[in-house]
Amino acid sequence: MSQSKIVLFYVFAPLPDPEAIRLWQHTLCSSLDLRGRVVVASHGINVTVGGEIRAVKRYVRATREYAPFAGADIKWSDGGADDFPRLSVRVRPEIVTFGRPDIAVDENGVVGGGARLTPEALHALVAERGEEVVFLDGRNEIESRIGHFRGAVTPPARVTTDLTAMLDAGEFDHLRDRPVVTYCTGGVRCEVLSALMVERGFGEVYQLDGGIARYGEHLGDDGLWEGAMYVFDRRTAVRFSDDARVVGVCETCGAPGDTVTDLAAEDRHQVVLCEACATGRA
């Protein structure tokens, strides 16, 4: 029985011909029977694809042969092509939608972003500065409900552009004089979010390098992370160990739960349910 894997990565770099990159990536993924999502923009690429492990390894090798993507930080997780409904490869104005397609990017990535922290450096910062350090969740609210860093600020964002609007409205200004650690799933949203915060005059801004995925890979549930990590595929949630604490609350019965369910016909598109209530809806 063959083994399957999912890879997640992004690269910020100037791409003079995004459409050519799109065609290449679509052809490459299709030839390897991979499914998932690839977003290409003039400032980079954002990828989550899955398939048979040998095919995924071939995809990674071929993608890294393109010089701007040679240093891509590849994050591997359990799963495969069946976790995605199809292959989608698109050119968009941004690889993550903050409403800022003009974000400055050079061959080293986003210009003017927050200082990068490895999981070990993050723990050192918290050990040194204690409760002065504030974690800012750079994801949507539904994601933070099932997992977040301990004591984090979790904005009520429905979509990523809500974070830009909150920044513009001064809703995070009370954090300006504190060390702020931004975090998200794989790190891509924090590349932009931290740069926007620096641009708006926040004095000490950090980004968790590799995001929650890399942190969980290193420390599992033995660090500052609590709960499950939301993912944008049929898995919906990834736990880093069997000891993961359930921090979500079922919106039907109030029991602990971390099952995210689509409610496409209702105004609120997703809800968190416990296993019993989710089974009852099936």
C-alpha cells in the first residue's frame, strides 16, 4: 500500500511572469496526480498539495529547480490527494489576500516584516519578557476557536482583509509598545501582517517562522500551543499528539469540540461542533 503526504509552503519573490508559473505548476501537478491549491502572484507562490509520497517528492524537487523557489521551507504532514476536491492553480493579485497587492518584495522575501523567531527563540523571548509578550493570531476567528497560543489575542476576523481593516481602525494600537508575536498556520499571513504592523509604527514585531505547523512539528503539545491546528482541506483540523487538549466549544451543546463543519446555506459558513453533534448532522 503506497503512502501519501501533503506539503505546504510559500515563497515571496518577484515573479515577472505569473501566468507562465501557473501553467508550469498546473502541468507538473497534473502529471503527478496531485491535488490541492496553488496560488501564484507577481510577488510569490503559496502551495498546499497532496498525493502519493513519491510523486510529492518529485514535485518538490522539480519546484525547487526554479531558482526563486530553491530555498522553499517545505512542511510535510499526513494526508493526500483525497483530502482535496480537485487541483486548483490560479493567478491572483496576492498569494494571501490582505488587500495589499503592493506589498514590497525582493529576492529575500517581504521587505520590512517582523523579526523571525524559531520555536526555541520564541521560548527564549517569553522566558526573558514574560507576560509582556503578546501573541497575535493572524488567522480567521473560526481557526483560532479550535486552537491558539496560550493567552493570544484572537481577532474576530471572518476573512483576512478584516485584519487590515482592524489595523487601519487602530484596534491593535494598545499593543504598540509591547513585543508582539504574530502567528498563523504556515507563516505566510504573518509575512504580510507583520510588515503592515511595522509600516503602521508598531515598535517590536515578530513573526513565528514556519508558523504553527513548524512549531507543532518541533514541540507537539509540550509548548505554548493549545488545541488543534485548522487546515483548509477535508481534514479541517490537525492535532500534534494524542495528548492535544480540546479548546473549542461545541456551538450546539456546549461540550468540548474541535470539529469544524460547513453550513453553506446559513449566514455563518462554519461552526465548531463536538464529535457527537457532528455525527448527528452527518
